[in-house]
Amino acid sequence: GRDELANYAASVSFQSEIVNRTFEYGKDWFLGDIVKIENEYGITVNARITEIIEVEDENGYSLQPSFEYLTGV
């Protein structure tokens, strides 16, 4: 049954902002890592980092990672 259900797993992608800057990108975590994400309601999920957007301009530096996780498995 699990093998058949794996054929129908959904991929969910989302972007986020980094709130806790305890861990540093490029030192503590990298593109492709699996990290624990927590939303404002305390719900957590393990997700893979699939994209990093780094911007530095007159407004300062920002880092926006994109994540993906599988559902239904």
C-alpha cells in the first residue's frame, strides 16, 4: 500500500523569512539541507531548502529561503 501511495504524494513549496538568526547560512545550514520550520501557530514541519534568494541593497541585507516537503507519504 505505501508503495502505491508514494506515487500520489504531493509536493508543497513555500517561501519564508528567517526570524531566528542563531544559525548562519553558509556556515550552519546550506541549500539542500532539511530543516525544521515553525509557523506563528507553533506547527512544525521538516522541509528541504530548495532555493536561497540573497539581496543586499540600500535597505540592507535580506535572505529568503524557499522550502519543499512531501505530503501523503
